[in-house]
Amino acid sequence: MKISTREKRFLIAGSIGVVLVLGLLFGDQWMPSRQGLSSSLDYKKKLLLKYRETVNQEEAYKARLQQYQERLRLGGVRLLAGDNPSIAGAELQRVLADIASRIGVEISRKTPQPEQKIQDNLIKVSVSIETNCMPDQLVQLIAAVESYEKFLIVDELMINSFRIQKKTEIRPNLKVSGYILGPPLKPGEKPASAESRAAN
């Protein structure tokens, strides 16, 4: 069967008409909406602006990082030497004995306390000491401990007084603590939890 030229034109025009009608009916589903394109474009603009701000702040971040590294280095200088709590506890006892002998305070007993993990790899090492001294010597001892070149603190102070021959003597008990950096955390190991920090 042979199709005439007139029928060919009629079929072509009908096909074009069907395509146009289908385009009008379903074209919005095939083509992305203007609103969707607009919101996507706005989102990408905002994202690009954020990236640009971050890149522009690179120098500020580098400067802040250097400040933190310097503070960490200076803070590390004030920590007790080593990463072993037993060795640091012995060093703390020696330091306290030196300070006490310089002031003229007699230490009658030294008791190492269990170490406490404060956060990540920071460990608190404590020693409890019992002394025999006068009130002004106690003040000097506390001041010397607090102003020592390493970061030491007096956690507890309990004073027992005794009256001997019309004279009152005091026997202070002090708990003095210092800090060390423990070994770094291994991959997969969890840092100290907030509960254990609160308990310390």
C-alpha cells in the first residue's frame, strides 16, 4: 500500500500535534520546575559563600591553631615529668620534702594516693602529707606549693591542734596534687567519660 504525499503530510502534522499536546500535558513532569531550579541555585550559592568564608578565614584559623599549640606547650612545661603515675608520685614526694625542708617544716608521714584520670590522657597524681609545724610555717608551705614552678595544688587541708604545756601545736594534713600527661590514647580507645570526670 502506497501512501500519498497528502497523507504523509497529514501523518507528520498529526504526529507533531500529538507531540505538542503531550508536551503541554506532561512537559512539567519531564522538565525541572523553575522553583526547584531556583531553590537549588540558592542553596548552591549559600554553600559557595560558606566555602569562600572558610577559605578567607584560613589565616585566622592557622593563627589560632598556633596560639593553642603554644599554650599547650607552655602548659606541658608546668606538668610533672614522665607519663608513669608511680614515678611522678615519687617525684612529687621529693618536691614536697624539698619545699618543707627549705621552710623548716617537718613531714612526719607521706602517703601516695591513687591516681585519677582527669580527661583524655591527663592524669592527676596526689600525695597526702602529715606535717608538724607552726601556723606561719603552714602558710609559707602552702604558698610555696601553690607558687612552685610545676602546677601543684593543695586539694585538701585538715588541721589537728594539740595543747602541750600551755602551748598549742598544730599537725596539718595536706593533700597535694600535680598532673602528668599519660600515654596517648590508642585508636578505638574511648576518652574519660563526663561521669568519671565529675567523680574526680
